[in-house]
Amino acid sequence: MATVIAIDLSVSMLRDIKIKDTKESFTLLQLATHGVNVLLDYLAVHSRLEFVAVVTFSSTCDVLCSFTRDYDLIKAKISQLEFRTNTCYPPVIQTINYLVHSEWSNSVTCQVIMITDGNCYEGLRKPDITPFLFPGKLIVVPLEQVSSLYKNNYDSNKLPNGLGYITSPELPLTPSSVAKVFEKIAKETYVPYSAVLRCGNLKSDVHLIPPPMSYTKAADFEIITCCISSELSIIGFLESSKVECPATLSRHLVLPQRILDECSETNEAFAKTPSFCVLLHGALKVENMTAVCQLSSNWYGLLVSWADNKKKSNLMLIILEPGTNAIPWLGDIRNLTLSPTELSKSDADETQPSKTPDKRSYNQSQLVWIKEAGLQADIQKILRQARKMPDKIPSFYKELNRIRKAAIAYSFNDLLTSIADLLELECSNLPGGTHPDCALQLTHAAIELRKPLAMDPKLTIVPMTTKYAQHDLM
Amino acid sequence: MSLMDQLFPANHKTTFVVDHTPYFGLASNSHIKMDFTKRPSGGIPPAPIFKSMWTCSIEAVLEYCRIVWDLFPEGKLIRVISSDMQSRTLNNWSSSQQNVNYMLHHLSSLGPPAKLVPNPNRDYSVVYGFRTAAEAMIECTTAQMDQAAKKNNIEVQNKCRTVIITSARDNPSIDNLMSMFHNEIIKSNKYVSQPNSMSINHCHLVIINTYPDSITCEVTDRPPHPISPMLDLEVHSIPASKIGIKISNLLLKHYNLASTTVTGIPMKEEQNASSSANYDVEIYHAATAHTTILNANVADAKAVVAKKEGADYETIKLKWCTPRANNNLPDIHSCTTLHRITPVDINSRPSACLITFLLNGRSVLLEMIKQGGGKSMSHVLKSYNGEIYIHTVSSGRTVLEDPPAISEGPGGKVTQYRVADFGTFMKLNLLQPTKRKQTEDKNYIDDAKEKLKKQTAYWPLITSSTIIFNLKQYTEPMLSLMVKDNISDQEVMNCKQCIYSLMAAESKNEHLITPSLSNPRKIMKKDDQYKSMWAELETFLKSNLYTENHCKVLQCLFECRGKLDEEKIIEKTLMRFKKSLADRPSVIRATTDSPMSPPLTQQTGIKHNIAHKAVAADPNSVMYLQIVQDQDNRRVNPPSRPQFAGRLKSIQKRNGNLFAKLYQHIDDDTDAKGAK
């Protein structure tokens, strides 16, 4: 998962907040920086793999810091922010869209945490606010001294178009109330996902990183919403070559769970306690295989060994599209069965990927003559074969009948007589040394094409039996 | 697009009404040259030929069908209706009739439009097709019926599209056709009868007005606009020879498709095999395959989008990337979407070459040339089972960068995992598609999970925590046989043989484990080795008691070791089989029962006593088991006929006779009345 933090640098953020009963005072921006630091400290402990980027905005939006795991670098950069002009939201959304897309393409879930002034209640509901082009949510933290006028006008903190929601710190604003709201966001957003990885009676407690999201899709007739259950049940194995390049929704590291304990001795002991997860990873890697697992009643995933570089390899969960047909060439996943233990070689071949019952047009000889060139190419083909008779007698007649059948279906009657003309012309043009059978066959075919019966779809024109050759009748 | 449009798309049901009147038999006046052969100088070239307007129209309709069914083998249905003196339907909504070959076959028998013979009784008209189309549209498809039966929160909407191909004189005649069609829909909606039909909620009507190429036409194009809440109208006026192009343009909108042109495909010249030239091939696929490209940098997207020549849509040009090695596919997980494709010019030589290349199992990577000249791989074309797909490849970074290695986590430092054994286990549990369809009571997924469970009932993770799995020279085939659902008598013998050979080894005082420096058990005494081996074997056999035959193997171990079955585990297991068989005679796989044994019934007690009495000899012999079973069979077998109800309630008297009170309920009744 990745996070973008957007900090408002408009002049309103310059406002001073006096802390009651003390002489201290902070600008809103100082409070914002404080909140971000709280968030980064939380990530450093609980979610070290999180990538964070920071953008700053006012009337324009700038990328202060692109995605990094170096949280200290971010802290250093946000400590020296300068004020700009007024707040303007649309450029922020655009900049973030571009930033996320150029970095992650659209396959990564991205949280956006925006810290701004109280104007967001109104500003983020304007019609020129477009939704994000990547999977993710916007969390807005408004810093305002008094409860916003707008706050009561909008009965919910939800933003339109599923953009996200607004969560404001408790009043009065103090560094601790700001810290509190950021801690709350961090705890709700960066939850490690615990699950049980199971294969029969073997099991292992694991964490999924990043946490898997529930998935909603509007298909024909129904809206499909799927959530991953806390048990990943292996239902069998496949050779990796059979599942090259499936469509994947997301991918997650599957790490064996460790009980958080600062004591190094217990950690040492954990490292030495056998884990099924590690065994599975080793075997998948050695055998170059993939495990298929069920995520919920209608959702499946693949477990593979994956290496970022040569040294560090890991178990990875590839989440497929929900539904039982996520890998179309394997057919319905519910129709996969475990091979009987003693499967003979011939049986194994037979049960391999089920052939699709009806072939696609490009896989069968269908004739399309919408473009002139398509028809001309087909006619040229039979003329080429005509010249090579008697060797090509079977293919000439096969092709001729194919064209004839298509012409009948399209009611293209003129074509047949025209081809008859062409064949006769071809016959009269034959060079001297041609086999005599060739001329006989050409004349025969031309006569057959001119008969009224030629338009009968049940008829097949067969070669003329001549004294020259006993060619195979079709 | 609104959610309702997304949930109930108009493209689920499309109806074509094609004019088959004598007018459509006229030549389109767009000629096709037939001049192919060298002829003697001065010879007259063969006359060009003309397609009729009917041929042009029906070709275009079939091309529409071809593309739709190539890309969506299910769920996008099309019907074709012809109309002359009457209407005729070429196919229905059932999936067996939703294919081009079926349609071609039926078109052959339909034949060309009739020659014009004035008939005072009945006119030729396209209008007859309207009622048939409306009737087709109210007819439910299988998918619609399934959804309606599910009773979801959202009521199923019947949305559809009708494309009429005809020839009208002017705009008012088009309006006329539209209002006639509108009336037919309203009329049909009145005759809806559940569950096989459903009233039309909305119809998108497309009228394609066509005419011979040589004349001009007064009908003007109209963009889609609403006529009534249930009807939208769109009009296109086009000469007959261009219908094909027009219809494929409409198709892209109707099914939300996009076009990709694969550029720079190197191909050998037909005439001259030694030289090669570069060709382009255009393909259609779902538009979502382009989302990633179009959402990225605007400038980069502009660099690849081009207007398609002679058409009013855009195509994205992606460069063919000559495959270097066989295994240069992107990572398994970097493909985000997958869509079927179909070539636009199916007959062209470049298309055929690309298709053959893909169908032969090779894959093609497509590169996007960016504005600055940089390249990035964006898509992969690949075929599976004779179907070709376009994959979108995620070009971004991965959030999983620099992850902690699994070896650094819990269990990572353990080196003695039984990796090779688990490899064998995986190979024995490969998933394969089956031809049998699953039924309500047969769930392959649960079966598979159950099977995996049995095979892992006793499965130590590391080599140092097991002895029997390290002694395969002795313990195989027993280890692999015992985890099976059923084992034959012969296989029981084989298992027993394994136990005997271990016995023999013990009596010869052989080393079970060859002492070696690396072996952590080297310190263990020979006696201890055997002791823990026998204990482990017992645990293994006890974990795998699925049938009587499985029990026999455990019994054999007890006999060999001179050990009593202290927990009566065999007996309990056998009882469980008996009980579950009696309880559910239809279930053959009694082994799927929970391992929690049911409480002992009274019968067990009886059997127990008898067994003890009858066996004066050694309770640890095979005889013992045999007798237990025999008694079992005799006594416990369910009686061949159901017992009389009276006998079941009877009380045994001292003399051994049974006494039962008859008509008990009558007595009770009278008692009750008396009390009143």
C-alpha cells in the first residue's frame, strides 16, 4: 500500500492558535506538521513497508517528496514549508492522480490524507472535483479553530462519488488533539491483516501485506461485493506454466505471523520454530508450482514463490478477479478436481485444459467479404490451385465449395457465374504442357457452377472422375 | 453510465430486423473487379460483379455477430429477423443458436430477396419484422430468468437494442417507422406473462437507412435521442457498400470496445520469401484494456492514439516487440486485466499470420512508444486453448519493493523442512479440469479440501521430528497407501509387510538410522530409536483410520508389538463406520464424518461382553478382531424388516415373554375425558 499526504499551504494555515492556560501558540501549519510526524512515527513501528509521498497545495499543487520509505527525509522536508496563496482543490486531485499513476500504474491501492483548513466541507463537494483514477480513499483532516459553519449543513462527513470522508480533530485544537486524530487514522488505516493459511491439517498464522481490500464490481445483472475471509484454504496445486499471466487484482506478501515481543530471545525462538508457510514457500519454489487457494465462497487466489531480487524470496498471494471463471482457460474453478493418486499418463493428457466447445472465428475458416480485398484474395486462391491441378484437385474443390457455400448464405448469386467465367478463361489460357486433366476439371467445375442446382446448400461439387488419375473423392 | 445501465446493459439482447423485400435484391452498384488472369491482348476483361443490398446488409450483420461472439462467448445475445411478406427469425436466444455457423446455415435456406411480383393481397414490407422483434425482446433469456429467480434487491430490468436495416424515402418515413415500432413495443408489453416473458423497460432503436451507391438519399443522420421513456432513437443513412464499416463502428459503442493496431509486424513477402516487410494488424477488444494507457500521462497517451483511416473511431498504435527468448513473459503477477480479442480483418494475410503465430503458443509483447521516444511494455497477446487474449501489463513500480525475506521471519532459520516430500505431495495433488459438471450435492472444492486433510492427518514439517518418514526403505508403500480413501486387501498386505520388515530389522538389531555426524539423532540409543519409531508409527496409523482395512493395519501393529488396544480405538472406529452407514445408508463416504466418535451405544456394551466371553484365547490376536467383527455382523446388522411398533414399545416380563399394551392412545383419551 502507499500513502499520499497532501498539506494545505494557503494563507489561512498561517493562523495562530493560542493554547488555553499557557502562553504557547501554534500556527495551523505547525499543527499539521505535528500530525504528519505522529503518523510517520506510527508507520515506522507498525507498517514499515509503507511508501509515503507528500504534496503541498494552495492555488497550485507541487510534489514535495515522491514515494519513499525514508520517513526521516519526509520529516526534514515538511519542517521547512512556506506559505503560498489561497486553497484550491481540483489541482490537488489531478496532481495526485498523475503522481500515483506514473509511479504505480493503476494496480496499487493508495491512501490520500489531506490536511487543510475548514473550507473542505464545501470545497470538496463542488462539481469540478473528479474522483481518483486509482483504487484508494481520501481522508480529509480539517484544522479549524471553531466548528465550521458548513459542518452542520452537511449531515454526514462522507464525500460524494465515494471519494472518501472527513474526520476532524476534537476542539479546542491542541497538539494533543491533532495527534489523537492522526493516531486514530493510522490505527484504522494501517491494520495488519491476519489470516490462517491452511492446507488440509497443516496451517500457519500469517499476515498479508498490504492488507487485502474488499472488492465491488458491477457486472451484468448484479453488483458483486466480495470480502476475503480470514482463512486461506489451499484446494490444490498447479504447475506454474499453466497459470502464466492471469488477470490479477492485487498481490500481497504472505509473511508468517510473529507475536510482537521486543525480547530478542523469543524472536530467536520463533525463527527456529518450524512454520508451514516457510515449508510451502520452499516447495513451491523448488518445484516451480502454484497453489490455488480459496479466499471466500466465490473468490480465489494463487500462492507463488516470488523474488524481488535473487536473495530475498517470499510467498506471495495473487488475488484473482472474484468469480469462478477468473482464469478462463482453466474453466470454472469449481470444476477442478484433484488428480487421482495413480493417474496414468494418457488420462492425464485427456483431462488437460478443457477445450472450448465452439471455436472463435479466427480459429475456423470463416469467410468475410465486406472488404473487396477479402473476396479477391479468396478467388485468387482457388485460381492458384486451379493452375496446379491435378495435384491440387482435393484442395481446389474444397476451397470452391467453401466459397460457394458462403456465397449461398450471403445470397451472392452473381459470384458463382462470375467464378465460372473465370475458370473458363483460366482454362483457355492454360499453357501447352499442362496436364489434360486440369482442363477437364476446370470445364467440369464451370459447368457445375452454372447449373441452377449450384445454389442448393446441400450440394457439394465433386471432382470429375477422369481416366487420368484415381484421385481421392472428397 | 448510470449504475442501472451498467447492471442491465442494452447489449445483453440485440435484435436485427433486416429488410428482405425485393428492393433489397437490387444491386448496390458498388462493383468488385474480377480481373485476375492474364488474357490475350485485346481480350475483354471479365465483367465486374455487384453485391445486392441484401448481401451487403446481411454480411455486415454477421460480421457484427462474429465480433461480439468472439469477444463475449456468453451473455451478449443477438437475434436476426428478416422481413418481406412475412417476418422470419433466423435464431432464438438459446446458446446453441448463438453462433455464426448456425446463422449461415439458416441464411442459406432463406435465399435472396424475391423478384418483385405485384401482389394485391399483401405487400412486401420491413414492418412485419417489428412485431417479431418486439416479441423476441419480451422473451426472457436464460440469464434474465436466472436473475429474476434469485429475487435480488434490484428488480431485473429488460433493456435491449434493435437495429433496423431498411430503406426509407425521407425523414418523415423514418418517423413513421419509429412510431410503428414504438406501438409494437407498447402492444407486446401488454401480453407479458411471467416467468417466460418480461416487459421491455427500455429499447435503443438504431435505424440504418441504406440505398444503392448510385443514388442520393434524403434521410439525414440523427444522433441518439430519447423519444419516450422507453425508446431512444438513432438514425444513420449510408450507401449499401459502406454498411459493413458503419456497423463495426456502431459495434464499438454498443459493447464498449476499443481498437488496437499492432504495428511493425515483420512478415515474409508472399512472392519473395527472402525479404520481409512490416505490416499492421488491427484488433478489437474490451475498452478497459486501454484504461491504464489513457489514464497515464496525457502527452504519452496522445502519442499512441490515432484516428482509424476511413472510420470515425480511434485506434491505439502499439509496436510489435519481436520475442527474444521463450521465457521473456512479464512476471506472473504484473498482468492486471485480461480480455479476449478478435482481428478486424479476419481474412487479411497479416491478420492470419499474427493469429497463427499466437495460436501456435507464442506470445507477443506490445510496446507503447512514448512521446519522448522512450518505450514501455504495455500489453501482451497470448493464446490459451485456441482463444487469444490481450493482457494489460502494469508498468509501475511495485509496493512490494525490498520486502523482508521469508528466511528472516518466524520459522525462517529452520533448515530441515521436508521440502522434497512436500513437493511430492503437491504433485500428487494437481488440480485438473473435469468434464463432469458439479451438481448440488457434489462440490469438488470441498472434496479437494477433504482429500488434502486426509493426506495431512499426520505430516511432520521437519525431518528431525520424524523417524518413519526418514525410513522410506521400510515404511513405503505403507505411508502413501494409508492416506488413501480406500485401501484394497492387497494393499493391506503390503502395509503389513512394511511392519513385518521393521520387526525383522529390530530382531536383527539393525541400525535404523545410519549414524552420521550431521544427524542430530546420533546420540540416541538403538533401543530408543525403535521405541520412538514404533510410537510414531502408531500415531501415524491412528491418524489415518478411514475404513476397516485401515484398522486392520493398526491391528497388525498392535499384534506385532504385543500391545493392547488400550483406548479401544479400533473398536470405536469400527462402530463409528457401522453407525454412520446405518444412519445414512445413501452416503457411501462414511469417512467424511467428524473424527469425534459418537457416544457408545448400548449395543457396544453387549458386543463387548460377548467378545470377552467368546475369546478364551489371546485378546491380541487376529482372531480377536475377526471375532469382534463377526459378532458385530451377526448382532448389529440392522434387522431385515422394520420391527413392529408394538414390539418396540414392549416390556420384557420375567418369563422372557414380551408384553405390550395395545391401543394405548385410546386409553389415554378416555382418561383425559374422564378427568374432565
